Amino acid sequence: MAKKKVKIGFFSLTCCEGCGFAVLDLEEKLLKAFEQIEIVESRVLMEKPSPKASKLDIAFIEGSVISNHDLDKLQEVRKKTDFLVALGACATIVGINGIRNVLPGGIRERLKEKAIKPMREKAFPLSAFVKVDYLLQGCSINEEEFLDFLNKFLHGVKPVLEEVPVCFECKLKENGCLLLKGIACLGPVTYAGCDALCPSNNAQCIGCRGFTKDGNFSSLDSLFKDFGLSKKERFNLFTYFNPLPEKLKDLEGK
Ligand code: SF4
Ligand code: SF4
Ligand code: SF4
């Protein structure tokens, strides 16, 4: 008897849908996996809109919760899904949607008034409301990492998150360190997995894979201060993708 296929759904909350398109970019590689999976819900990957599935083995959700509509959708998917994966920075750490969380109150209110759908006071990652079983980090996600996760899942191997900072991969690549040139790089406090993409191209890491649990934020912030970055510039850098770390609360308020 043919093995039962793993039922998968892709869902988008508020975001640019770039992570969904990154999956689409896998083309042939994704087609190979089709022997073992069945995509039963996806706006991007299916030709015609699909009827809602009643049960899913895996749900991939991109985007942040910004509206009550997002929240209803997230809770509905969680109820019918065995394994829920947050896809990309908007879903895992709030990502660029978090910019509205740090806007002055007056501007946030004006945005809310002009919004085409009713907005909540702030934007949140999925884990603020539901249990998330796995995180695929990045803005956008790393396609190979997505495939690796899927292959492991299909072979019954429990995927484990790498808990080392970007600097680890940067050193493996023998890159010169940008900090030595006075460039504010968030690699020491950001989770690896992107093969140190930005520093390998001479650009600072801006934290899109999320901050590590035990990062030394205070000493990195003092280093950036020594580089001549103002309080506002440091605040903007640390909150580009992530909520402001507790230890840097004194950067608030300009
Ligand atoms: S993480 Fe980046 S690429 Fe993915 S949906 Fe959000 S903004 Fe788009
Ligand atoms: S360039 Fe950035 S990521 Fe690379 S070692 Fe230096 S601080 Fe770490
Ligand atoms: S180096 Fe940093 S900002 Fe660049 S892709 Fe990696 S985690 Fe994201």
C-alpha cells in the first residue's frame, strides 16, 4: 500500500510574502519532495484557491500578527495542525513589522486610522499567541535550510535549532572582522544559519535571524558607542528586526 503523504499548508499573515516565494524558488528540488508530501493549502503554490483542509501535518506560517484577522487565522491553523513552523523573521521575531512598535505613539495612532484593515496596537511574532514547534529564521528564509528541515521531518528526524552566533560561521569562512574596521555588526548576538551572508559581502549583520539568548548586548552597545553611533542610531540598529533586548532599555526615549 502506498505510504500516506504528509499534508502541508502554507499561510501568510501580514508580510511581504517573500518567504513563501523563496519556497517557490526551490522549483525542481521542491518537486522531488512531492513524492512524499501533498500541499493542500497555499495561495502562492497552488494554481487555484484550495478549499480549507480539516487537518494538517505541517503548517508553515509567514508574517506577523498585526490585526484581529491575523490572530483568528493563526488560531484556526494552530487548531488543525500537528507541527507548526514559523517561517521567516516576521513570524519568528516580528521582523520589519516591529518598526511600528517603536514608532512614537502619535504616529502609530495615525497609521492605525489610515490602515485598510483594523490594526492591533502592536505587531507580534506567532509565539506571542500560540505554541510554535520550529523556527525557520531569516528575511527571507534560507531555501536550503527549508529543504533540510523538510527532509529531516519526512525521515522522522527531529530538527534541532543551531544555537551559535553568526560570528561562528563568519570565522569558518575566514572573513576579516568588520568590528575591527569600526563597523557596527550584530553578528556576535545573532543566530547563525545564513553562512554569514552579510559579513561575507562586506556588510554588517543587522540581526535578521533573531538575537541569541545569552548575547552580551551591553558590551556590544558600548563598543558601538565608541564607534561614534548616537543613542538613536544604536536603538534603530538593535530594533531593525528584533524587539529591543531588556538590557538595552536605556536606549529607549532618545
Ligand atoms: S521575513 Fe522578510 S521576506 Fe519573509 S515575509 Fe517577512 S519581510 Fe518578507
Ligand atoms: S564581521 Fe560580524 S559576524 Fe563576522 S566575526 Fe566580525 S562581528 Fe562576527
Ligand atoms: S548576516 Fe545577519 S542580517 Fe545577514 S542574513 Fe545573516 S543573520 Fe541576517
